[in-house]
Amino acid sequence: MFSSVTSGAVNGIASYLMQVEVDVSDGLPSFNMVGFMSSEVKEAGARVKVALKNAGSKIPAAKVTINLSPVDIRKTGVVIDLPIAIGIMAAMGEIRTDALKDTVVLGELGLDGEVKSIKGTLPIVSKAREAGYKMVILPKTNAKEGAVVKGIKVIGVDTLQETVTYLNALDSDRDSLIKPTQVDVKKLFEDAEYLDETLDFADINGQAAVKRAAEIAAAGFHHIMLIGPPGAGKSMVAKRIPTILPPLTLKESLEVSTIYSVAGMMGEEDALITRRPFMSAHHSVTDTALIGGGNIPRPGIISLAHRGVLFLDEMPEFPRSKLDLLRQPIEDRKVHIVRNRGTYTYPANFQLVGALNPCPCGYYPDRNKCKCTPNDIKRYLGHISGPILDRVDICVEAPRVDIADLAVKTKSANEPSSAIRERVLKAREIQEQRFEGTEIKFNSEMTPKDIEKYCKLGPKEEAYLEHAFCTMELSARAYHKILRVARTIADLDGSANIMQIHLMEAVSYRITDGKYWHQMEE
């Protein structure tokens, strides 16, 4: 007998539906799986046979053939244990074939028949709903994640036997056996704690200029680089930037949750990711871990930081070749990975926050402490290439903290994250109104064409920017970045137009890189 069960899988970040076709017929007893799959996918056959035996069912001495369709997509890292088991039981007449109509089945099986969690639930369920399916049966540990998708019934199961009982039950009795999982997305966002209350800008004494730069970066989602001696508070500032970022919108949350679902990083109780990601990479990170890929393709750190912060501490300690891998993702806000088995595209719209010392010992240009030679400094800073520097919107110096700023009494006077976040949210509202009806969310995402439309300058401002462009020998990319940052500064100031004072502050954030990198070149 023949049966067909609809399942699903992910290919990169995209999902697709798959037909698991099962034929049980007379002939020499065998168990064959076809359909362009890798060796680890074929291992599902052994698990299914044992799981069926322990669940009280037994594969007869017959010829069993299983086909995974479509055959033009290589099945790598695909988990289809439960659909195969259900298909075999339906082919043997132990499950009504009509019970599988308009139903998608997902899940891995343990040898005892337990249904285990899978990766990629959110995008697969979304694809099933788009295709018109009415119900999805999946592991109970993935049920909340799948229930975020509206318009499709989500049934969470714990065991193979429970799944069989549910499918064989009358439609009127099913909800009493297993209640469909439901998630109130609106309430989820209202109750979500999207901030880490243990981190606050009030903890940082001094560094007013650095805090100001961080506020501008947060308001416009600009890339920022902090340079200064050890102990100046660079890492403290970087780790507190998420506390002043606007909360995720539902659309952004779905984007981030899809990436984490594909990576298998959604918790059992997590329906959605509601907090902006903060990812920190060590300088020993591999290329694959950073940008994604691998034998079984999965998102890298830059994709896990999508819509959030990617923090690179001690940037010159990273090999130059590794930092240069970020050039294309920073520009395109996505990363393309080309392998023999296919091409994969992952979102990578992150905010780069870098921290570094100005030299190997960390104290340049204080020659009383710094003993590094010019060649040492040039070699050290040379790990950060010109193209990477050119892609950073804000470069700010974090000087050594004065003893007066470390006094206990000054901490109570420090501005908390809540006050800074309030100004950032007002600037964010201005950007929402400005970019309404477009895909742009922040000023940093404006294209040159958008800059012409939203960053008009008066004669005095044009003259100043032209002078700065020629004097500092800026690139066209740096010119546009200055205008984007100036637009954000004007938004924080509540100004509809970009004034010269806004341009002056934006230009000042291009001076620090010249102080260290260009000076060393000379």
C-alpha cells in the first residue's frame, strides 16, 4: 500500500515543504530510502524501525520504499523520523489516510518513541500556512514557537503513540485529546522584558563624549568604534548599548526568531525572540562560525546578531582577513555563502560595535607609558583595513577616566539608560514617520538616493561639508555616512533640517580614525 505525508525542512534560512512517500509491498524484505539525501538523513530509517517496535507496531516482512520529494534539493541535516513512521503506519492501514489531509508532520524520534524537538519550526510552519495547510503536528517542545503563526492549528505531541491516537480520533474528539497550542503575540510583547536591568549607563562615570556617541549610534543604528587605553570603559559602554536601543517590532522579532529557529537556539518556552540580540565574538572565532556555513549550513554570529549588536572587543587582535569578511555583510546587510551543494543567504543587518586599544600596550599616544615603536603601532592598527574603517559611521576616542569622575558621589548624577532611551525613542518615532511606507527603519539604512531626498542642506551647510570633504580627503561612502549621522543628530535635536552644528558633530566622528591610522601611514 501507498501513503504520502507532508513534512518540511529548511535550506539555509528558507524553508520548503517535502512529501514523504511510502510504499509497502510484497517482495524481498528491504528498507530503502531515496530522494537525494545525505548519509545522516538515511540514518532515520534505523531509528524509525526501533521506535515503531517500541511503540507497539512492527514493520512487516515486506519491501518498504521511502521517497523524499522534491528530489532536486539535497536533504542535508533534515529530520524526518516522525513523518516516515506515520507514513509507514498509514501504508500498513494502522492510520487513516484521510487523517493526513491538509496536515504537516514534523519531528525526530527517539528509540523509545519519544518525539524530540527540531530546528526551523517557525519558518516551516509559516510555509505550511502559506501553502494552505490547516494543521501541523510537531514536537511539544516546539509548539509555542509554531503557534506564533496565525491561521493554522498547531498540535504538540510527546510520543509516537500519542500522535497515532490523535490522528485516528474523530475530528470532534481531537481537541479533547490534545488542546491546540495558542500564543497571544500582543500579550507576549507587552509582558516581555526586552532590557537587561543589570546593565545601565548610570554605572559609567565620566566619558560624556563616548556616551553621546553611543546615543547617536543607537538612535540611527550606526556602526561605532571605541578607541582608548585599557580600563577606559569601552567594553562597559558597548555592553550597555542594547539598553538604549528601541525594542524589536513584531516584524523584526519574526526575522530574528526565524534565524534562531533555524540555528536551533530557541528555548522550549520561547515563542519569539523579544530582546535585541547582543553577540560577542572572540578573536579566535573561525570563519564559518563568524559568517555561517559548514557541512550542514547554519547561520553565523553575524546573522545571530541580526537587528541587534555585534560586539568585537580588541578588534586588532582579529586577523585582518577575518575582519575583512565583514565588508560585504556590512554593506549589503546580508551574507551570501556559496558552496558546491548550493547558495545560501542569511540576513545580517547588525550594528557593529568595536572596541580597541590604540597600540599593543594600549597607551599610545602617551609616550610616558607607551614604549611601542611606530612600526609596532602601524602593524597593530593595520589589522583594521581602510575599507572596514570606511564602513564605520562613528569613531570616538575614550580617554583615560579622571580621578574626579570616579568619586562615589558622581554616580548618582550619572544619566541612566532610561533617560537616554527616551531620547532615542523620540528620534526613532521621527524616523518611522519619515520612512513610512518604505523598508527603511533607521537612518543608517538610507541609500544615496534616499539621502538626496531626506538630507537636504542649505548653502552654508553645503559649503562646510564640501570643505570638510576636500580637507579630510573623504571617500564617497564616508561622505554619505556623515550625512546619515548628521540626520540622526538632527533627529535627536528635534530639528527638521540638518544644520551646520549637526554636520560639525558628524564630521568630528571621522577625525579620530585619521588621528591614529592616517598619522601612522605618514
